Amino acid sequence: MQTLNDWPADAMAGLHGVLTDIEDTLTTEGPITQNALDALAVLRSAGLCLEPSRKPG
């Protein structure tokens, strides 16, 4: 996995958003972490949307 900062600009040109799991990805043992909130702010400032998902079951 690479951070978005490591991606070449031409590869990111078509990027519209990020898909992510919520439980234990954006959260840690329940609450959302400050690191996750900071990352969401970076996505928003870059004009990207976040599409959260849930694991089935």
C-alpha cells in the first residue's frame, strides 16, 4: 500500500474518492481516532470523497 503522497500526479488525476471499511479501520475499539479524522480532513481538502462501507455480517 502507498500513501496518496507517493502516487504520481497522473495516476491520481482520475481519482474521485476512497473506499474504506469503518470498523477497526477508521475506528479503534469503538471511537474514530484523531489520525483518521486528520486523514479525512486531508481527503476533503484534496477534493476527494470518502465512501465508507461495512463488513457483511
